Amino acid sequence: MFGEITAWLLEAIKTHGMIAVVLGVIIETVIVPLPSPLIIMTAGFILIPHGTIVQIILAALWISVIAGIAQTFGSYLLYGIGYFGGKPIIQRYEKLHGVSWKEIQQFEKKFKGKNESFMIFLLRALPIMPLSVISGLAGIMKIDFKRYTIMTFFGTVPRNIVLALCGFFFSGFYEIIAKRIDNAETIMTVFAVLLICLYILGKKTGMIDKIRKTILK
């Protein structure tokens, strides 16, 4: 499966260049059917020319900036779904999951400001963090759209530079590296879902409230 995707990306990027990269990252950011590190690594492998270190870095930066713009725009869909649909869904199924919108707002207040910007940047910059999950959660927490856009873009650029350079310098086996990073992304996604499920279970059983009372004593 991974090999087939790699072959398809190689052919698409060879034929259409950055257009294929832009379309690929937008699709991946929106509905996650493609391994995100593989797209940028393949772009680095094909589109970065062999030359001086300056030429290599500038080419990697160009790929990273264009892909970062596409990833930022692609992330707006899940951000919008979370922003406009998060509250109604949480309120509607509050009896089922036990988490109130008031609790989300309390967490949101603690997250606001400088910490908010830094966390968005950091989560975007780490190659193992799933971009789609971050977009949805940022929307649910109603992070300021302008701040979200700026930090998403500036966070994806260093992530993309690292991946593009990996594709160039490890051309013989970058697919293996991409697969491992993609597996790490999947693990992080499952871990995030498990944390949410544990929190919901803790709310339903009253364990969260008991822990809070113990800490506040």
C-alpha cells in the first residue's frame, strides 16, 4: 500500500511539480487519505536540485513555504467544523459523554494568549503530530482565526523543511523514514483519542471530580 502511494506520488510530482504537491497536502490536511510526511519527502527527493548547500536549502524553503500555504488553507475546513459545530455537538451529547461546554471554556481560558500561539506553532512544527486533529481541536477551542492562521503557517514551514531535506539527503530510503513518521502520527492520533475517552470515562464515573477535590484540599 505504502509503495503504491509512493509510486503514484513520484509520477504525479514528476509530471506536475508543485501543483501535485499543493493538491496532495490539501487533500491530506482535509481528509487524511495520504501519509503527510511522504508527500513533502517525495517533493524534496524530486524537486530539490543537486547543487550547492545554499541552492538545496533555498529549494527546500520554496517547497516548504508553498506547501505550508496549502496546508494552512486546507486546515480551514476542519477548523471551521470544530469552530461552528463543536459547541452544538458537545452540548447535544453532554449526557452521553459528561463533558460540559463550560469545562471546554474554562480550559480555553487557560490556553489563551502566548501559550496558545506557542502550542499551535509547536504542534504544527512536530512531524509526528497529526495536522487534521490539531485543526479540529483548535476550532473547538475557538482559537482566534488570525492567530491560528499565522501559527499554522509558521509551524508547518520548519516541519516541511525537515521533511523535504530528508527526502533529498536520504533519497535511497526516505520511504522507510516517511512510513515510520506516519506510524508515529497514527500512534499520536490514537493516543489523543484514548486520552479523550479516558477523560470522558473519568467524568462519567466521577473520578475526575474526586481527583479535583483531592488536589484542591
